[in-house]
Amino acid sequence: MALLPNEPDKQRKLLIALLPLLAAFAYYYFLHGPARAEVNDLAARLERLENENAAARALASRSGPDLEKKLALYEQHFIRLEQLIPRDEEVPELLHAMTLEAQHSNVDLALMRPGAEVPGPFYNEQTYEIGVIGRYHDVGRFLAAIGSLPRIVNTTQLRLMPRNEQRPNNAPARLEAYFRIRTYVLPPATSAEGAPHAKS
């Protein structure tokens, strides 16, 4: 028994009857199948994201207020840190404040020489060689005043030497103190990016 009819008229009718089935198969295989696979992938991804969001919401509900408090505290620390680190244009004010402290401490500034600026990822480091002449306690008061300035200023490499000079009767001896100060400056790029800077 033959599977296909021999008459051309019946063959044509059979072909016309098979065309919708072939079209449906082609639609499912070429269009619907890949789209269904993509839908399945997207559904799996959506389910994974929903699970991650649910876990994040659960974590936030457990420690949400604490996180907000910590964030506010970190912002306060950041603002305070920026107050302690001057911008480039504020360095002359810092040096002027040191000059005034020298006058208040009764020491004479003998040297104030800038060193090379060392760039860093978050701030630049500036150094200055400082020399003062005064009595021992006055030099100590001046160093304490520098350390109390409203900016980060570190004193290093302190050298004290007696000063050979004639002095009136009973006048306390003076000495020379040479040291290096190091301060940190926000680089111009940081200032240009619009980061908030608070002046002291």
C-alpha cells in the first residue's frame, strides 16, 4: 500500500493539507522555540533577582536604622577630615598662622623653606623646613601651638642646638631649633570635582 497517492490531483490536495502543518512546525521551531527559551531564561533571572532583593530587604529591615546612623557618622567624619586638610589656596593662611604663633611664643623665625610636594591618591603631602630661635620653653610652646593648629601638621626631625651669643646678665640662654613640618593638601583635581569643603 503506497503512502502517497498516485494521482496528481490527490497529491496536490495532500500537499495543500500538509502546508499549514509545515508552517505551524516552522513557526514553532524557528520563532516560538527560541522565544520560549529566552522567556524561560528571563523568568529564571527574574526569580533570582527577586530572591536577592528579598534577602537585601530582610537585611535592610534588620539593620536599616543602624546603617543610616553609620552613614551620617561617616559623613560627619569626612567633613571634619576635610576641615583638617587644607586646599592649595589655604596653605598661605596656614603659614601665616604659624608666623603669628611664633610671635605669640616669643621665638624668632629664622627659616621657612618649602620642600617638594609629593602627590598622593587622595591628598598631596607638602613639607617645609622651619628654623626658630628662642628660649627652650618658648620653643616648646611654639611646637605645641603648631600641633594645635586646626589643620593636620606633623613636626619631624627636630634638632636643638645651643646658640652662641652674648647675653645680658641673668638672661636665659637661647637655642636654635630646626625641624621639618609635614602637612597634607587636597589636590586641585579633588577641589575641581566639586567635593564639599568646609572652612574652619
